[in-house]
Amino acid sequence: MAVELTPDGPRAHTLLTYGQSSNPASPHYTDQTRLFSRKQWVTERFTQAEITGDPALTVTTLHS
């Protein structure tokens, strides 16, 4: 992960050399590896506004 501090706030980027799944049938099995081979970084949500503004955000609350 690399974090760039800009006047507009921090920007976070990640680069993984492996896939997100160990299941070869998963669409995430080689997604990160393909990005790595193309030398592409993933822009991450870093600030509270970016995280809560993500339309795919789901929140799970665990109770003990």
C-alpha cells in the first residue's frame, strides 16, 4: 500500500501480487495477479467519506 498525502486529503493505492481467492472458479482467483502483471495499482477507499460513499458498502454488526 502506498498513501499519497495531497491537499485534497490522502489517496491510498494497493498492489497485490496474488489473487483474492484460492478457488479457481472464483472471479477473484486471478484478478489481482492480472493487475499486477499490467503494473496497475488499485485506488482504495481511505477516508470516512470515501468508505461510506461506496454504493457497494455493507455493514455487519456482530453481537457477543
